[in-house]
Amino acid sequence: MIAEIGLAALWLAAALAVLQMVSGAFALRAAEGEVNPLAIYARPAAVVQAVLAVLAFIMLLWAFAITDLSIKLVASNSHSMKPMLFKLTGTWGNHEGSMLLWVGVLALSGGLLAGFEKRLPARTMGATLAVQGFVALGFYAFLLLSSNPFERLPVPAAEGTGLNPLLQDIGLAIHPPTLYAGYVGLSVAFSLAMGALLTNQVNPSFARVLRPWVLGAWVLLTFGITAGSYWAYYELGWGGWWFWDPVENASLMPWLAATALMHSVSVLAARDALRTWTIMLGVLAFSMSMLGTFLVRSGVLTSVHAFAVDPERGAFILGLLLLYIGGAFTIFALRAGAVSEGKRFAVTSREGALVFNNVMLSAILAIVLLGTLYPLLTEAFDVRVSVGPPYFNPAGAIFAVPMFLVMAVGPLLRWKEDKPKRLQFELMLIAALVIGTIALVSFFGQFPLLPLLGLGLAAALAVAAFLPLKGRKLSRVPVATWGMVLAHFGVAVSLFGMACEGAFSQERLAAVAPGGTEQVGDFSFTLESVTPVAGPNWTAIEARLAISKDGGEPVILAPQARNFWSPPMATSESALLTRWDGQLYAVVGNQAEDGRWQIRVWWKPFVTFIWYGGLLIALGGILAIAGRVKVDVKRRVASAKGAERRADIEALGAAAPVPAE
Amino acid sequence: MKAKHQRLVLVIIALLAIVGAGLLAAWSLRNQANYFYLPEQMASDPPEIGQAVRLGGMVQAGSIKTMPDGVTVNFMVTGNTADAIPVRYSGILPDLFVENSGVVAEGSLGPDGVFIATNLLAKHDENYVPKELEGMGTDQAAKMAAETTVGLK
């Protein structure tokens, strides 16, 4: 029954998406200020569709929770002996389930938009919902026609095959849902941008409607990428935190576009400039989300993540991708000329700095995009290549370095026009910090160029992030401004972590006999013992390493080499010692013929700052949303009070004078 | 500056930056992309010393030798011909790295003709296979790779 309810809910939701699309399109035919009688169904359709899609997802969750082995998806991805948490997270640890999550979040965000957004003109709202319905319809079709999650087996399986052990981790509970919510949140930004473009409503009040969606999606993407990076770092056992893996790039590209969009939307809301640019970024950001989905889900990539390999599905998503992106850019090309020019600004102004950084972000996006797609392109000509850090790091840095410099100065500039002379002190300070830090670090040794630049920029950015608060009364600074300060400071913190990891990491790889001692950096580690251990669905050998710094009190680390039995697979469980100034990362390998064990230990100074920085950036985004909501609520309350008072006065004036007692 | 002009200037600057990024990407991709070599290709037309490439083939039977330090292994990778390329790797070996099995080594050719691998990709499990060896048994891997890598420069 569960599967049938879920499937029926999905089909109904798809039908409602058609209704939403058609009804929304009718809103476009209404004259200004009027309501088309057929346009009133779009909002309820979106809300009910959200309920149905979420219901379908809950049904699948339920099927995984009780391990209903008559459902093909459960049988091939779950196991009755698995811990409950991983049974549940296994729901979206596979192709069909994750696409259902995608669609569920898409419908949910459409429903929220339809249910709560009352500020937009009816025509714009109708067009927005029509576009949202059109996008949703494509993905319903994809789900129902080529990857039905509720497919039954003719004969129920006796036992499930289990879940890829790499995915049996708390990381899976957090990382994909947040990333997907972020990806899909950008679909609302896309629909709103198309709606505004179609009805020619690209103005500050539209930007204020768009902003919370962009901010929300961006916060979720930031958080998802941060969580994913840490997960890959400790789970894969390779000691790296970013591999320029195509799937990682697939999440980075929408983030870059969303970052640019978020800043450009702020300019549109505050200054009524960058109108067409904002629309274009809105289209670009969601295009990158869909491209990401295509790359991950089509199986065109060699990647740890891309475990769904099915060319037919790939062709389906590619078709959707071409339809939506092609359609959106066609409409953009046809309509962009009709959007009138926004307000002007000088080169040295806050808008100028934001535009510069928008362009830099887009350039980095182009670098990442080309690097990710290049192997696919060459493969068409039978040349197999892979593209890695030697390409991405320097090519990205060429645009990232000027971006960070302008980012330090930008928030200090005034809107519209400013004189660089006014900021002489701040400019000198930033330059002195960059040069001073690089000189100081170079004094202590030879380090690679990029980490060195990163350290200098991180120092300057950390200080510059707080400069906008200079000379202001801290208690009166708006919450949204604190958000910006925090997010920019987070970038500095993260950059510092990356640079330290790049410049000062130390590594020791050795074959150690039990009782033997080795040295890495200031730490010495002794292999105390190697013992077999077992978990609920794996067996492992566990090495016990006694780690001490400068001969101090030893701490025990226990890295494992695990063997899962369903499905059979070996993984390496790293062990981490986290200190305030860095992490010690230990992995155990094979046993050499002479009985010694391979042990690999890294000392990574300040590596944790990478993820602390990511969290700070996300927190900054949350503060920005909170600040905007607070201002909005205040405004609504004030206008409601004003209306009440006017009504009172009118009532008093109209009423017959009450005789005094 | 007129309003229309400012938009035009902005568009031109943005286009220049993006095209610049594209050209830069194209140029550095030509230099930095990691080409895939079979043992016979590496023997007949070796890549430049120190250039990052990938070498894919089969681990020759009886060729895996662990050095006295316990973490460095030397082995030979063979393809469809008699050519065999010596490979040296320091690190923790993938679990399914065994003789007569497919492997892709990332690294570069050293001046002594030994391929210094920085990373080894072996068949990990049925879910994660190096793309070049996807769906292959042991012997097929090299053959398949040969068919799909014509036109290597």
C-alpha cells in the first residue's frame, strides 16, 4: 500500500503541476490590475502539489524505515540489519530516492512561494508560478517515466543488498539534503526572475521578494558544501579537503553563481541598478544547479559520488537541461532589451566594486565549468584526460586574488560615487597587511606562492571585514550588516585554513612494527597494537596509536581499515586528533610481508578553520535573512498600525459627536 | 556618459573578462590536462619528464616488490604488447591492487624511465571503478583502453 500511495501522490502532483502551469499562464492574459478567472487555481495547485510531493517522499521514507523488501529500490539499497539512522538516510543515498528528494524540495519551495508571497503583482506571480510548474513537470516526468522509486519487485527479496558503506555515515544525513534544498531554492529564484522578465517587473520591490530565496538557497549551499568537504576529508581517508572532483565542482558552480546573484540582488533592492544582470544571474544560477544534477545523475563522470550509471537517464536530464536553459536564455535574449536601464553609478562606488566581483565570480565559474566539462568534450574525440589541481588552482587564483582585494575595499565605499582619497588610511592598512604578512611568513622559510598569497589576503580580509563598523555605534548597526561582516570574516578564516593547510602540512608515511615509534612535526606516534574489531555490519583491523606532542601525555588514536559485508567493500576509517591549532590525521594501511603495518599520519595546522569559516559564512547569511525579515515585519506592523489609526480617525470623524457626560 | 552607454560598457567589460577566463582556461587546459597513456604508448612516445599523466594497464604477475622501507612498492604495468613500464609508488595501496588486475596510476615519468605514481586507482568495488576500466575483467581492461584512446597526442 505504501508504495501505491506514494506513486499516486506523485502522479497527482504532476497533474497539479500542469494545472499550475496553465492557470499561471492565464494570469499573463489579464489586463493590469484585473484577475483572470482561470488564473486563481495556480496558487492552490502549487500548495496542494507541495503536500502531495512531500507525502510521496514520506511514503518512501516509511518504506525504508520498515525495510519493505517488495520495493525494488529498498531491496537494492537497504538491509534489515542496518542501523535505523542509515536506513532512513539510505532513502536518498541512491538515484531514485535522491531525485524524489529533489522533486519534493522543488514542490515544497513552490508551495511556500505560492502560500506566503503576497507582495508581487498578480501577473508576475502568475508567470512565476507557471514557470515553477513547468520546471516541476519536467522533473516529475523524469521521476515517473525513467526512475520510479516505488517500483515493486515481482517477488519480494529475502534480504536487501545494503548501502554503499562510504554512504553509511552521518554525513549522508546532512550533506545531500542541504545541498539539494540549496539547488532547488535557486529554482524559485529562477522562476521569479523569469516571471519578472516576462511581465517587465524588474525593480527594487521584486528584488526584495527575490532576496530571501537567494539568501536562503545560498546559506544552504554554503552549509552543504562545507559539510560535504569535511565529510570527504575524514571519510575518504586521503587527507584532502577538496579534490576538484567533478561532483564537488557541480556543487561549487551554483554556489559561485548564487554568490554573485545574492550581491547583485542587493544592489537591485538598494539602488535599482544591475537589472538585467540580476535576471541573467538568476537564470545562470539555476542552470548551474541543473547542470550539477545532470553531471551527478547521468553517470557521465568518473567519480566516487556518481554511483548511478544509466545513459538513458542521462539523456533525459540532458534533454530537460537543454529545454530549460535554452528556453530561459532565449526568453532572456528576447526580453532583456525591454528591461529599462537601472540607476547609474561611478566606477569607484560600492556598485562598481560589486560589479567587479560579480564579473570575477563569473570568470571563476567559467574556469571551473570549462575544467569540469573538458574531459567530457575530449572524450567525444576519443582522447581521455583528467583535469585536477594543477589546472584549477592557478587558473582560479588569477581571478580570486583581485576579487579578494576588491572584497576588502568594496564594503567601505559609498553607493553611487566615492573618492578613493577618502579611504586612504584603509587602503594603506589593507596593502600593509597583505605585504607585511607575506614578508613575515617568507622570512621563516620557503613556501609555495598560492598559500603565501592566501595568508596575506586572509590577514587583510580579516581586518577589513570589521572596517565597515568603524565609527559606528555598534548597538545601532543593522542585523543584516552584521551578517555581511560575519560572512566576509568567515571568508578570511576559511582562506587562512586553506593557506595553512597548503603551506605548513606535514606528512609521515612509514611501515611500523608494533611498539615502533615515528615522528611527524612536533608529534611522535607509537604503534601500540593492531587488533581485529567488529561492528554491526563490518569487521575491521584497528591500529592503536599513542600520540604525544614534545614528549607530553599521550593520546590514543584508533584508525581502522574496515571490511563491510553487505555490499562487500573495504573502506579506510581515519582517526582524527583535533586541537585548537590543527588536526592530526591518521590512517592505517596494509601489513607488509615482514609484519610491519603501513601507517600514514598528517599534521595539518589550522585545517579546521576551513570549515569554521564555512560555518561563519553560512551564519552571516542567516543573520542577513533575519535582519531583512525583522525590517520587513517592522514595516508591516507600522503600516498596519498606521492604517488602523487612519481608520480610527475616519470612524471618529464620521461618527456623530458623542455628547459629554 | 549616457545611460545606454554605461550598460554597453558594463556588458563589454563583463564579456572581456569571461572571454579572458575562457581563453585562459583553454590555454592552461592544454598544458595541465592529465593525458591517459597505455604502456605501449608510453614506451613508443613517452611524455615529457615530470609532466602529470596517467598510465593505465595491468599489473604484471610476479612484478610487485616491496622495498625495505615497507611503504614503497615497485611493479610493472603491461598492456597489449610486450612493453612493460616500471612504476614506483609510496603509500597505502588500494585494497584490490593485486597482480593481474587493472590499475590506473597517476603521476609522472622520472628521468630514469620509472613512472613515479602519486596515486593509484584500482577496482575498488562494483560501484567505483576507474572509468577507463569500467565493467571490465582483468584482461579486457587494457584492450578496452586501447580502443578508446586512439588519437592521443
